[in-house]
Amino acid sequence: MKVENRKIISTLGISITFPLLFIIAFLYDNEKIGKIDLNEIPEISNVTEYGIENVDLSDGNICLSGWLIETPNTMLRVDRSFILTDGNNTYKLNTIMQKRDDITERWNNGNNYDICGLVCNGLIKYLDKGYYRIGFLINDNFPYQIGFWNDDKQYERYYLTDEYLEVN
């Protein structure tokens, strides 16, 4: 009976382990860059202030860092991402927030801009070769994304900077 139990437990362990490894290795690729469609998303014409501080295309990776102030929304923890567009294709890069208390100190106007920093890394292989304009995708509807409410309002918008990068 013990040998049969070991076989069942081994089979169960293997049947759970391999799918989990597959999901971790292939499906959750945080450096993957996805295409998005900006046709349904409104463009905003001005942002209070932004800075693109680092653009690095090397070793098959793209790394961007900078910050974005869009008052009054900068005080909120909203979803902000870097985007790249060549007019035909637009790509959303996986972007994480970076604490930037230096921006709050720089403006020194009583507002807290500590959560305005952005950093992203991605694999260049997901981008077509071309000349891309750097922009920001902003989404204030984070609670909606995780299911707290649904009021059918448009919360996404994007802003395109005057800065470009070339992917060879």
C-alpha cells in the first residue's frame, strides 16, 4: 500500500510542478512588450512636466527611465507606462513605479511627487525595427482593473513626448 501511495503522490507532484514551471518560464515574461491600439484612447495635449532620463538599447534589451507629473493625478497611485509608437504600431512596455523624492524637492511647491518615477525593461525582439516616439499611457482606473467598481468611464489616456528612439 505504501508503494502505491508514493506513486500517486509522485504523479500528483509532477503533474502540478511541470505546469507551474511552464507558466513561470514562458507565460509570465515581464520583459515582453505588447502591442496596443491607441484608436480608442484619448490623447492629451499637455502634461505638467516630464523627464526621460535614460534610454538604453543594448544587449537585446530596452531600458527607459524617467518621471511624469500630471497634476493633480500625480498624487494618486495610478498606472503609468511607457509607450513607443511609430505611427502604425504602438507598444506598451512593462513599467514599474520608482520613488522619486528628488522631484518633490526640485519643485518644492507643497505637493508630493514622490511616486512619479517610471522604469521599464523589455526585450527588443518584440519591437519591429523603426523610429519610435516615446510616450506615456496613463490609467487612473486601477480599482476598476481589480474589480472594485465599474462605472464605464474612460480613464485611460496617453501623451506623446517630443523624444524619439531608433530600433535597429
